[in-house]
Amino acid sequence: MIKNDKVILRALEPTDADLLYQWENQMDLWVVSNTLTPFSRHQIVTYINQISLDIYQTKQLRLMIDIPGEDKQESIGMIDLFDFDPYHSRGGIGIMIYQHARGKGHAREAVALFTEYAFSHLGLHQVFCDISEDNEASIKLFESLDFQFIGRKKEWLKTPAGFRDELMYQKIAP
């Protein structure tokens, strides 16, 4: 478990299957996750079992984002390290905060904590993220954490509103 006083990043548990099933099947999130079809509950359970394998095998890491509560902690999102490349010491970061918990600083806390973990524990030299040009909240989030804009992929993302550019950001380990 990776945590500070505001957020807890933890491994997926079998009990998360129903919540992931709900989140992964929200069509409004498919644009940012490159999802085209719904997931079955069986697929989610299989994924949870596979993600528990070593990061060097799966080349990814997904953690749940929880916030502490008086009685118990609440799961409010998930954060991913994807395209993990141990040779080049880099990986991509993706984050999803459930709608009711947005705008409260949880994403900033989670990305900062996760980035520090990637640099100090996984030994990564750099982390990167790709953000749709119209996702102002994510752009502000990553820029506030000193991710640097490094490029633009023109008309990269097909959305219901038409093609959108994708912006590329990266952060080099201090």
C-alpha cells in the first residue's frame, strides 16, 4: 500500500470487481480509455487476477485510489502505469477519478504519490501521459505537478464530436 494522509493507493482485490465492472462500462469514459465495447464481469475478474502478476510480466500496474474515512476507506478511482519499459526506464500514467469525487484534490495527491513511487521504488527515469486537448482538468493537473508539454499528435483521437488532438506530457526524475 502506498499512502499519505489524503489518499491510499492499493492493489486491486477480488472485491473490487463490481466497482470496476461499473466504471469500465461507462461509455462516457471510453473516449479516454480507448475502449470500444463493454466488458463482462468475467473479463474484469480475469483482469484482476492477471494484474496481480509481476509488473515486469504484465508491463502495467493498476492501483485503486481510496480516501480514508471515519469507519472505512472509500474507493474513488484508479491509477495506472502502462507501457512500462524497464530497459528505457519509463512508463505512462493514466488516472480516473469517479465523478462524485472530482475537483477535491484527490487526483493531484494520487498522481504525486504515484509519480514518486515510480521514480523512487520502480527506478523510472521518466513518466509520461497523453491527454486529449479538450481535457482541461487533466492538463491543469499534470502541469501543476511539473509535467512538461512535449508535443501534439494532430487529430489523434476519434470522438463523437470529431477528431481531437492529443497532447503529450512527460516528467523526468529529479
